[in-house]
Amino acid sequence: MPKVKRELYIEIPKEDLTDEDGDVVGRLNRNMYGFRDAASDWFEDWKELLGIHNYQTGIANPALFYNSQRGSRGAVHGDDFYVLGRRRDLDDMTSLLKSTYSVRETHHSGFAQGCVQEAVVLNRVVKLGRDESGRKFVQVELDARHVPLILKTLGLTGKSTATGIPGVKVTDAELESRSSVPALSRAHTSAYRSRVMRAALVAQDRADIGKATHTLARSMSRPIAGSRRDLKHVARYSVGRPNVVLRFEQQTVPKTLRTIVD
């Protein structure tokens, strides 16, 4: 963890105190997980390290970085680094990170000799391959644990009746009318929030339930019986589509970007 930038103190565990210490606290020299400063200081720490070596972080998304001289790029998720580049670029990044941090390199994915064609990344199975014409592709199989857990907690199984659409649009007027309906009990409210958060985690990779999950989240502060029915509708849709595999096929880099809005 990076060095702290302001005074932070913790209570010292009793087993670490001696009789001579008295009633004291510990002042941190480095950040600890759980402190609000930890994430921001960690970001500033690795950003400074990469910046010294000509890496620039993104403006819209500061978790992305790019080296214009090498053409290599990557992303940071928590304390995991993912780098796209030539083998020597990856090796240089490993050496750079090891110069400051304790690093464990998990795998090199690619089509070159010595690379693996399948790896688990953030609980997603990433596979590399070629189709019948020899064109390369990258396939991402999403984390398959979440949907069965949602179904189980709602009393559904893989044999339950599935729906063809992920959700029914709830208008602002309907949301307003629901404000007069009694809220769920504390236990049911907690369960609703937990399931919606899990659905939101799935929706990061599944555009088909993104809008429906967003609608569910609007009721998290005060869910009612209708909110639970909406959640169950999304779950029944997932009965017929429990998992999704994303496939990205090799293509030329486009010269233009077309955006269509309603």
C-alpha cells in the first residue's frame, strides 16, 4: 500500500500492546484497506510511477493507461494490471511494477509461442482462437455463478417458466404512484437490495438486462411489492438466458465512428 498523505490512526490490537505502552493508538505510515484514502492514494501512487516512464492515464477513465512511444496500453482494476502489447512491453511493465511493488504475474495470453489461449480474468473465462477462415477471435464467457444465485433466492429454478423480455418499463408516473404503497419489511428490503446489486454486477457485461436492472435500482431506497415483482420478471427472463458468451472477431481499425441516437 502507498504511503499516507495525511495523519491516520488506528486502535492497536490488545495482543500487540505491552504493559508499558499505556493507552495509545498507532499512526499509519502506509495506507490500510478500509480507509477512504487507500483507493485514491493507490491511484496516485501507480499513476506517478507509470507517468515517469511515459505512460499517460485516461481522461474519461483514469483506470486506463497508454504509452504512445511503445504503443502498449492497459487497465487497472483494484490492484490488478492488464497490459496489451508486445512481449518486451509486457516484460518491461513487469519489471517496472516490481521495482516498487510485490508482483505476481499470472499469465501471458496471446497467439505467440509460450502464450496461453485460455485464462480466467476477474472470474470470466477468456479464450483466444481462430475461426474456420483463420481469423482470430477473443471469446469472453461471463461469470456463471450470479444468475443461479439470484434464481435460487427468488425460489426459481432452471425449469421455471421463462419470459421473453427482460422487464417492463416503469414510467415516472407509476413510480410516483408507488410512493403511497407500503414498503417491504426490513428483511425483504435488504434481500431486494442484495439481489439487485448482484443483477447490476451481471448487467455490466449483459446489455440485454441493463435497462431493466437500472429500473430495479431506482426502487432500492424504498422497495415495495411491485419492485419485487419487477425483480422476479428479470429473473424469469434469465431462466431462458442464464449466461452469455461475448465474442470479438478480428477486424480492421475503423477510420470513422458513427453514433445513432433516438
